[in-house]
Amino acid sequence: MYKTTLVIHGGAGTLIKSEMSAEKEVAYLAALKVALEEGNMILSNGGTALDAVEMAVKSMEDSPLFNAGKGSVFTANGTHEMDASIMSGKDRMAGAVCGITGVKNPVSLSRLVMEKSEHVLLAGVGAEEFGKEMNVDFEPASYFDEEWRRKQWLSVRGTDQVALDHNLNPDRKFGTVGAVALDKDGNLAAATSTGGMTNKKYGRVGDSPIIGAGTYANNSTCAVSCTGSGEFFLRGVVAYEVSALMEFKGLSLAEACSEVIQKRILEIGGDGGLIAVDQKGNLSMEFNTAGMYRGFVKEGEEINLAIYK
Ligand code: ASP
């Protein structure tokens, strides 16, 4: 029997403490806590890491505060295009969706891609069609139309500027959500979900739905979910890089996460962070930005939450 562990993030970025009202901080911490409680309920009832990460991510997708699901940012065309992925460390099965519109819980659709299709990654209308066949919940555009997101978008609309959620003034919010877990059987899983970057064009897709970049899980090394400047995380193959450093160089989870986030990704200009867990229940919440919404809970212990360094 393994001691269960669940770690979540709600995005990393340049969030500045002085710009965060006490009210907002309370709201974010409360939403993180709910996601941890919902995911941990599954683990403490003997459920799987896969179910726990899906549940925790779903909970954050349903909150308007995070850049995923309901709170997704606007694209250049004023729509919402979401990306998500999930991976099981036991058998290295994976599923992902990108550029999808209208799906209430992209993480659950990525799970269905993994379990009910012979594919790993489905994009755009094809993914939506698959979702309809699978009877997933769809929501009208108005569901995703959050006023503060619209304001963020209007501030850069018509320009070539794309903005990472957390780099937008004056809100400096950050978004993308993710979860990693270890269950009582020693299985690891990871999931990530995002609305991407505000004002993104041309069907831009970041690291979040790309297995090995934004998400990775392998029982013999670790489970990882990333957040940050997607283009750099793609080039850095960040999630797999952490696993590879453990597998081939014998680094510990903490050493591997620090090497990738504090050195390798910075060297190519990337900013952001990740959460990771291994089979021993070691966990990492590494970031090179001012903060990362994050939290974790271990079997029989209190929930831990944090935003800043
Ligand atoms: N990594 C995400 C993307 O590039 C954004 C984020 O983590 O905030 O789509």
C-alpha cells in the first residue's frame, strides 16, 4: 500500500502580491481547496490516480477563476479554444484534445479519447464530434463568456499581441490547471487543461495537450503537469525531460524538476512551473515566476495551499 498524494496547480505567472486583493486571494485558495478535496475523496476511498486527477482538474475547469473550461481566455476571434490531456503512469496510456469549443470539461473528453478511441490526440471539430458521440456535456458560448476575460481580450484585440494569461495587465491573472497523483496501488497519473493564451490566432496550440511537453506520467519515474509559456515548454519537452533526468541520469524528483525549471527552460527563455509526484510520494511544485497557484494533500494529512514563493 502506498501513501496517496495529490498535487494541483492553477497556473504560474507574474502575479504580484500587491495587485491581489484579499478577497480574490481567498476565492482562489477556496477553489484550490475544493479541487483538492474532491480529488482526494477519490484517493481516500481507494480510487485511482487517474480518477483523482480528472476530478481535481474538472473542479478547476468548472470554476470561472482559472484559465480552463468555464474561465478560458478569449482567442483573437472572440471564441474559446481549449486544450487538455491526461496520462496514466501504469501503462503509459494517454489522451488529449486541442482547439475545442463548447465542451464543458475538456479533461474528461481527453480521458474518453484515451479509453474509447484508438487515438491519443484529437483536434478541433473532429474532437467535438467525438465528444458528441460520447455524449459529453456541451455549453453555449455564453457559459464561457466571463466579463473580466472579455476585458483582458479587448485590451489586446486587433493587435498581434498574444498574452499569456498571467502576463496581462492589469489583472495579472494566471490560469492553466493541472493535477498529478499517486494512488494506494502505486499508480501515477497526470492531467492538464487550459484555454491557452489570450488573443491566440491560427489555431495556436501550446504544451498543455502535448504528451511529453505539458503532461507526462510513468510509474517508474514520475507524473508531471506544466504551466507557463507554452512555446518554450514545447521546445523544452518539459514534462518528459523531468522523467528522463530521473530515468537516465538518476536524479531525484526534486533535482530533476529544479534542473528543468530553474535552468534548462530558463536558458531558452521560458517561464512557468510544474507539479510532479513520484511513487515514493515525493512531490515538487517548482516554478521560476513570482507565483504559482498550488496545493497538495497526502493521505491522512492536512491540505496545503500556496500562491507566492
Ligand atoms: N501553457 C499554457 C499554454 O501555453 C498556458 C499557461 O500555462 O498559462 O497554452
